[in-house]
Amino acid sequence: METETPSPPTAFVAAGVWLALAYNGVVDAGHRLARRLADDRGVEDSPSKLIFLAVAVAIAIAAGLFIIGVFNDAQDNVPDPVAPSP
């Protein structure tokens, strides 16, 4: 008497295949993205580097102006020194 092993339902197998295909696609896309990000040809002339530098300079100027403004406000609020009476 032979016992037959039950086969999984067809929908379950199809879902497993689609899951494996989707997983492999995501992993492959991740590998391609990593290779593209690791490629540094032409980095010295890239516009994104110049834009990053311009934004950094603008932030530094804004921070400097903010600090100067805070210092001037604090300076205006300090009372004049009063000489001690003899």
C-alpha cells in the first residue's frame, strides 16, 4: 500500500513563486542601486556637489546673521555700568 504525499494547494505554490520573484527583484534592484551609488566617476564636476556647497554656505551665513542678531539684542538689554559712590 503506497501512501501519497499531499501536494500543496496550487494557490499556495503560486503565491510562493510570486513572493520569491518579488524578493529577488527587490534584492536585484538594491544591488544595482548600490553599484550606482558606489560609482564615483565624475564626482568632482557634479552639479549636486556644487548645490550642496551653495546650501552649506547659505546655512553658514544665516547662522552667522542669527548669532549677530542675538548678540546685538543681548547687548541692548545690558544696563550701563554705574560707578560706585565714594
